[in-house]
Amino acid sequence: MNLIGKIHFPNANYQCLLSIKKDLEVHIFSPVNEHLTWERFPSEFDIKAEYDEWLIEIKNIKGTLSQNTYEFSGVKEILKHLTIDWEIFPKEAANKLWLKWSFYPEQCRFIRKGHMNDIPSRWGITFYPEKSMARFLHYFCNDRMGPLGLPSIFYGVDHSIYLDNHQKWDLESTNNRLKLITMILSLFKGNPLTYQLLIGRMNNGIVCLQFNIIIDKHKHFNADLPNAFVGLKNEYQKEFSETFAKKIDLLFNNPEIDKIMVILSYYRMLLVTYFDEDKLAFSYQIMESIARYLNMKMPGESYKAIIVKKLITKYKYHLCSSCLSVLKKETESAGAKINFVDLFTMGARVIKADIKSDDIDLLLNISRFYRNHIFHGDFLENNEKVRKEKIDLERKYNAPLFLIIQSIVYLMGVNFLLGIDYEMLIAYKKG
């Protein structure tokens, strides 16, 4: 795909020749000027161009930028198979060096002319890794046989799952929600997800496409890691697909969305971390974060309370009674409507783990122990004692401790984020 476009920088616009390859690698040819030199190519920019019936927008660089220089005659030789009106460039361009930049863009959009402001009736998403698609095709109940076609200028077919656009999302609204969508659906796959293609359709006609270029493919795989993930019982899959977009909207418009995204970032770390102790640490961090968000009481003492008590013990003869009183209040748990153990127990029932009350406390204490060490740099006091308790629990319940907690934490997340009852869910383990 070869075309003429404009590079837009914050303070200037420049005409350029543009070539887009099948894998969406972009090649730009432009004469050297004050903003575009061999030493400098701004990392933030956008390119606007047209091709056939499509408006094209390309944003920023993802990955490595390679550069070459040519005399004007060399550029004409490289592009001799194209019909180019060279008069669009200033006359002095023929006497300048030309630069060629090759890179993969952060994002590439194609919008059908005349449909810039249209609201699609359906949004299609192709996730990455591609193996995720089989699971989500079941969950989103797409009533179609086989993949849909793509416009002739693109290669391949459309394997996307589709959401009816009852929420009236335009392209920007959908784009802004993609991170939230992929992070939540990662819990249903046990892999960190991203997307590679977003498609807006009016009936069956495509009005826009947005490609996300995957450069580092390895960061979306953890195939060698034992892991857990959540599933839906068959009878609840239709309800899930019908309400998913609405629930995403409720989360996205939540005044505390920043806190929710922090919790989801912990889930993403849990998906890819390797060591058992790290999995226990992130699992506890997630549980504590959810409990704090929902004003629930966690069993045992918080890390903050432990530190404050150490300060009181160390400085009790150096502080006045008022200061000591303030510190002691910091160690008291705020009243909570629901005990966190009840939530934990509901998750344990789903994985058919009849965990006794005393064992729940011990299991949480072990997880907290590793969290405090890994997150806060505690020395592993009583390490042998905790390690023995961990081994004893694993023998008792015939499963790795991190996998038990991880399963419960994923179930807890789906319930917390999407409001899906535990009775609708299944927990799986892999590896």
C-alpha cells in the first residue's frame, strides 16, 4: 500500500511518501528539514493519509526505528513503479538528502470515508494471543458460522468476537476501554491479554479498523507456568455476553476507576510471575486491596499495624500519652460490614476445597508473610516455621498452596469486578 500523507508534529506538518507493508511496517520518505534530520525523529507524532476509500491514521513508534539516507535520484529509483506527483514537494527538495524511516507504529487506524462520526452497531475484537479466541467465542455467543470477511486491501479474515454496541461507544470510547476489557478477560484465560484488531461494523459493513501492533510477543505468554483461570458455567454464558459491555461501562465510569486499575495491575503481575512465593505475595496484595476497597475486615494484623506496634514498643518511654494514643488508634481496624473470610470461603467452595477456618487463617498468614517480605523488604524471620506450615497445608489439601489461593483470588476478582455470583463460575488450573 503506497500513498502520500502528512506527518503531524506538535508545531509543524510535513508532506511525506508513505509505504505500508502487509505486516503494517511503515516506511516514510521525506526530504531533510529542520525537524526531520538523521539525528532526530520525534517519537510522538501522527501521520494522516488517504488510500482508496479509507482515511488512514498512524500514531507513534513501537519498537525499533531504522533509518537510511538517499539522494533524490535514489528515492525516485526506489519508487519508480509508483505514480507520484513530485510537484507536491518544494522545488529545493530535489537538491536535498532524503531520509527513509522504517518502523512499526503504535497504532494504525483505517476509517471509511464519510463514516468518521458514525457509531458502529457492533464492535469486534481480535485478542492476542490468538489461542484465547476459542474460549471467548463460546462466552460471547456469536451467532454466525465461520469468520467474516475483511476489505480487499487487507489480508486474512476477521476472527473477532462481537459485542452489540448498546452503549453507543464511538471509536475513541471503545479504544479507551480496551485496556480494562483485556485485563479483566485475562482472568478467564490465565494469560495476560492484549488485542490486535478492533473492528466497527454497521450491519455487516466495516466502518473502521484499528490495528495494535504486537512487537514483544513473549510478554503475553506464560505457557510454562502453572496457573489458574476462571470459567463460566454453560447456562450463564448468554447472560454474560449480553451484560458484559454494560458492566465495563459501569467500571470505566466509576469515580474510583484508578483504584480498580491498580488492583488489575496486581492481577497482571500475578499472571506472569514465576516463583511460588511471588504468587502468594501478589495474591495476598490483591485480597487486601479488594478488602480495603470494599471496607471488609481482613483476618490478622495489617503490615501498617505491625510497624506501628513496633514503634510504640520502641519509643513508648520517649512519647507523650497523646502521641501514644494517636499511634494506638492507627492499629485499630475500622468497622466493616462483611468479614473477608466469608468471601474467601465462597471462593473455596467453587474449587471444592473444604478449607477449615483455622487453616484459612494460617493460609492467609503465610501469604501475608511472603507479601511483607517481597513488597516491604522484611527479613524472613521464622522462615523455616512458615515453610513447614506451607508444606503441611499442601499435603493436607493435595495441591500447591499458591494454586489454591490463586484460584480463589481470580474468582474473587471476577465477582468483585463484574458482579458475577460464585455459583455461576468454575475455576480451572493449568500446568
